[in-house]
Amino acid sequence: MADDSDVAAFLSTVPDAQRRADAERLCALAADVTGAPPALWSGSIIGFGSHHYRYESGREGDTPAIGFSPRKQALVLYYLPDDESLRARLGSHTTGKSCVYVKRLADVDEEVLGELIRAAFQTRNVT
């Protein structure tokens, strides 16, 4: 769940200056593209909007519509669409099961990243 923690204060704790600057830029980009304010989720994920899910088992909960975390090795972006045509134009990145990893924002096309963020937000945001 999102909490009222100060996103700017969290970002100021990122030890690597380049990762911190990239995270601040990514936060501004996501806020601009989505029109949603950033919020901290689970203490280390900066999320925008909200997505409610319910499994067939009855389990349900909320996640950010889109989110990212400035981890030690990379910026980790969550919930971006699996759109190969956009990802092919994104630039240097890797993917995990449901994540996109970017070492430096300078390595990716921010316009394409904005398109991925917009697509995810429009699909997943319920607020």
C-alpha cells in the first residue's frame, strides 16, 4: 500500500549520485506522463496511481499502476507493458519476469520510456 512518506526524502537517501539523479529525473518523467503524484509503496518503490487486483483464489490487494525503485545495480521499473516494438526502441535495458532494468537513463530513449509508462498507466490505473 502507498504511504505518506516523503518521496523526495527517500530519493535523497540513494547513495550513488548518478542513480539518485536518474531516479529524480524518472520520478519527474513519470509524474508528467501520468499526471499522478508519486507515493512510496513498501518503503522503496515509488509508484504512480493505483491498481487493484483479485485472483481467482479470492486473494486481492493494491499495487501502484506503475512504479520504480532505485536499486544498487539499476533502476527497476515495474508493471511496464510487454510491448516488444516499444522495448526494441527503448535502448539499453534488461528484463526480468515482470521488470525492466535500466542502468542509466542516458542509455535509453526517454520518449519511448514515457510511452511505456503512459501505456501501463492507462491500462492499470483505477483511481
